[in-house]
Amino acid sequence: MQNTVTPTHCPYCALQCGMNLTRTPDGSSVEVGERADFPVNRGALCGKGRTAPAVLSSRVRLTSPLVRDAGGALVPASWEEALGRVAEGLGRARSEFGADAVGVFGGGGLTNEKAYSLGKFARVVLGTSQIDYNGRFCMSSAAAAGNAAFGLDRGLPFPLEDIPRTGCVILVGSNPAETMPPSLRYFTELRENGGTLIVVDPRRTKTAEHADLHLAPRPGTDLALALGLLHLVVAEGRTDEAYVRERTAGWEETRAAAMAHWPEYVERITGVPVPRLREAVRLFCEPEAAMVLTARGPEQQAKGTDTVGAWINLCLATGRAGRPLSGYGCLTGQGNGQGGREHGQKADQLPGYRKLTDPAARAHVAEVWGVDPDSLPGPGRSAYELLDALGTDIRSLLLMGSNPVVSAPRAAHVEERIRALDFLAVCDVVLSETAALADVVLPVTQWAEETGTTTNLEGRVLLRRRAITPPEGVRSDLEVLHELAARLGGGRNLEKGFPTDPEEVFEELRRASAGGPADYSGITYRRLAEENGVFWPCPASGGPEGGVHPGTPRLFHDRFATGDGRARFVPVSHRPVAEEPDEEYPLLLTTGRVVAQYQSGAQTRRVDELNAAAPGPFVELHPRLAERLGAAEGEPVAVVSRRGRAVAPARITTAIRPDTVFMPFHWAGEGRANTLTNPALDPTSRMPEFKACAVRVEAVGAG
Ligand code: SF4
């Protein structure tokens, strides 16, 4: 008997690196190998991807449902008992308080099939409007700004392979050297080809070390920075007048807003000297092609939509969007952050990236689902608002693929709200901090144990294949939804609408997405296997000479997805962070990731090699600040905000501004960074302000 090799994809970030999984004949072990045929990573993997199999066989892997006993302990139970309890817990809230008393919280790591089924389950089986997911905390501001400007949001409207061939990239609030290391080569190749890289980040990150120019604004001021650059574009006569005239609308108002942001004023707000602003404009405008790429830095702000909009305005004024090797893109973070927002687990959306409030969209999806359009609920609360309503308006919650006790803003409050629920059911592979609070925990299959599709940050739909048999005792999320539909359907056989075969779900998803902005109707599992991924939109027909549609790697070259085909400028102005520093809280905290951990750490904190590389949280401080506080390298410091206190060792570095401190957010307990963060919400995207809140820092234990 020979080893079996299965080509598949990493379970973690939005790069969705290709990898080969090799299984021994007896199935006792599985190893990650290089898969050079997948163009995105060309065989390269980061430590998280290389060690991903460790979670499959982790000693803390859940292999039996757990239910809370009379004494309050989580104890093993049969699937029958556990599913019965979940149906009872969700059903009781529904019958006592109404359908909207039941909440559903999903995740950006769920496959397209799971995200689709979860959204359908909430709306058809539970009848609740109260569904959202942790992707709201990831890219929702970029999605809102992209939709407003271009009429369509797809993270990158071009493939990553375009990056090395452009002339200049401004990377705003993005640190791919740590978040998705194999992607760094696109930026180093850009420079090898003579292009330039500008990094905008309050910290001199590992990515910034590769930059030709590093701009380090105060956290939360990159909206003003973009306006200052646009001011200089206009003042220096670098506007692409013909492009603005022919391909955009709304320039005059945006121009006026930018002209009110004088470079000297912007320098005072951001701390970035005027000569550096001028240098950035020169580097960005001189080449024929250029890009702006944003990530969580500008997006995770209470003005995230406007901040991203300001960077899009810069692209439009200089004629960059919708042209070869040019444009604006968002580097999505979670593994299926892109697909997760397209198939209906977001509070305001239906499959195909359709609006829940659009009567035609409701009618189309209702027909596919075999229900009355009027029976579909309207939009519900956004992720933080949903979590904030737990234990009051929302009495029972079904949570799948998320760990908000660690990853939500104002996390101690969120934890308190979760504890106040009448009933919580969690589907997970390990006992995460959130699962530990549940009444029922359902152990589910993982990436390599199940087949499904994801959509990476380029909009490339991919097939993740099952490579190994799951352990006894676990079931897939799709099986869980099927079983719950049977129990909660009131004899209506609703489980028939929830197949457990992922390909069957995908076939329905294709029909539900047909004609929508994210049209998957021309994509099949077979094509995904044969073509190594297909870019949406991909309608069922419309290929060359009536053949199959090839998919759409590059968007907007002919027209934007607006009614008249023109992109929209959206006028924006500087405004301060929601919580400015003051005497009591004189510093700004910003949060982010480290290379060896992923998101809330629920999986990666279970991997010895990753824990050895990144064993715990830390607080980055500038040496001048450390000296003033009497803080020493490696000694604990307390970071205090209006929401709580976190303690972690000091890491003293000149890579951070003296007015700013940084904490990674992967850990629970006393070093939980999100204890501190501010849930002030963006009015459009409902994104919380993770990236800037007022804090003070105190040395602890010194005396
Ligand atoms: Fe996985 Fe992302 Fe690392 Fe690639 S970069 S191996 S997708 S975690």
C-alpha cells in the first residue's frame, strides 16, 4: 500500500496557500508537502500552514459532544442527547420570546457551503433576522467603501500576480510579512522589477522594513493622511483629468474636501512630515500603473468606511482603478473572509452577495429555497450589536467557527453577555474560551477531514479536499444543521433543504447566486479541480463563442459595476478617533497579529511549535515611554483603558511611535488585548474601532 497524496489548501488565512497532504496507508499520520502547481504561493508556506496537521491529532481535540450537567460541568454525551438539547434550547427561546430571540453567529473560516447553509438555516428554520459573523470585524469597512465607489466589493479586483508588474504599491495598515508571509514575495519582486513599496503603519513592521518609504502616522489618522496626499496630487497638477471626466462621478465635492486638508495641517494631525507626503505622491504618481492595498489598519476604525474611501479617492483621482496593473484592493484576513461575506451569513445579505432588502433578490433566493419571500426576515444586528444584545433581546445563541470571548472588542463585556444567555450551543474542534461557556458543545470535522470550497482574497474560488477520515465521534457542521433542521422544523421535513454532501450544497449555492454580484453559477467542483480555482463572477454562460465562462480575474477594466458604469468619489473629511487620549489615558493602543498565531488562537495555541515561537502576549513600547514609566524589557506592564486592564511583558522597541503601544490579540486571560479595545462602531459598516483606543500603561511588580 502506498501513501495517498491529496492536493488541498491551508485552513488559515485568506491567501489559502496550496499544499499537498500525504497520508500514510493506515491513516495514522498526515504530513504537509509542497504543492508548486498552485500559483498563489508556489509551494511556499508559513509555519502555521506547515504545522496545521497538529490540530487534527491534537490531544485536546474534541471527539464527543459535551453537555452541561446539573452541577455545571461540561460532560460527554451522545449526539442524540446533545442535538436534542440544542433543538430544545433554541426552540424554547423562539417559542417564548419570538424568532428574533434566537441568534446565530458564524465565522470567516467557514467554507462557502457552511456559510450558505448557516444563513439559510437562520432564515428558513429559525426564522430569525439575528445572524452575523466575525468577518464583520475583518473587512466590512473595505466592503462598504468598495461597494460605494465601484458598485461591487471583491477584496482584490486583480490577481496577486499583478503586484510585481505595477510601478508602486501603497500598503496601508497591512503587515503581510507576519499575517501571510508567502505573499511578501509579490512585494519584494515588485522592488526587484524597479517598482516601489510605500508602507503606511504606525509601527515599523517586518513589512515596513522592506519598504522604500515608511510613513508612520498616529493610529486612526490615515484618513487625514490620504486626504493630504490627494491635496498634493491636485496642487501639483497630477490629477488624471481625462479619466476623472470619463470614468468617475462626484469629483468636485471630493476635490474641495481634499483642498481643505493642507499638507501642514495633515502633518500636525498625523505626525508625518510634509516632505514625506510629497515623496509618497511622487512615487505613487510617476509610474504608469500603481495600486493602493488596505488591510485592517484603516478598516478597523469607527470611521473605517470613510478611511478606505479616502484611499479609493486617491486611486480614482490619479486614474488608477479599473486599469491594467492598477487599482485599489483589500487584503482580506480570514481563510474564507471573502466567500464568508458572499453567501448569506452576514446580517444584511443573501447568497450571491445580494441585499436582503432588495425585493428581487428576496424573490430569487426564496424560490431556490422553496419558501415565500415574505417569510424571510429583514436585516438583523451587526456582530458587536448582536453580541451586546445577548442575555437581553437575544436569549439563545448558536455559534459556529468563532471565538468572540477572545476576538470581540470590549471582550470582558462580551463574555459577560455570553454568560447571561439562557442557552449557548457552540460547534468547534477544540474547547475554545467561548465553547467553554456553552451549554452544549458539538465537536465538528476540520479542514482536512471534509471537502468544501473557499474564496481567497483575490476572489478565486478554491476546492479544499478531504484528505483523511475524521475521528470517531465528530460530525460535520453540515450534518449538524441537517439534524437541527429536522428537530426544529415542526414536522415540515426542513432537513431536506440541508444536504450533508458539500457538493450538493454547492450546486444549490450556484443557483442561489446566479445573476447576483457574486455569481458562482458557472463554477462546479469539477472545474475547480481541473482549473485550480476559478475567479468570480462566473455566470453559467457567456464565455467566448458561447462556451463556458472563464471566470473574471480582473474587474472594472471596461466599466465599474454601477448603474452608469462610472466609479463614485465619496467626499470624506478628517475626524478624530472615537476616543482621543487625555490626561488619564494619554496613549493610543493599537492591536494586530504575530506570525506564529492566527486570529483568536483557538487552533494555533494548540500547536507546540507555534507556541514555542510565540508563547504569549506582549506590550510594545518605545524606549522613551518605557523609561518614563520605569518599565523594563520582559517585565510585566499593565495597559488600562476605560473598559478594563490587561497585563503582559514589555517589549521595548524603537519600531513604535512614542505615543502608541501595541498588543497582539491572540490570547485570552490577563493578557487579552481585546479587554481594552473600543466597540465604537463605524456608522456604515458597523466595524468596531479595534485599531485605536486611549490607554495608560503602568509598570507592575517593579517594587
Ligand atoms: Fe496558511 Fe496563510 Fe500561512 Fe499560507 S500564509 S500557509 S494560507 S496561514
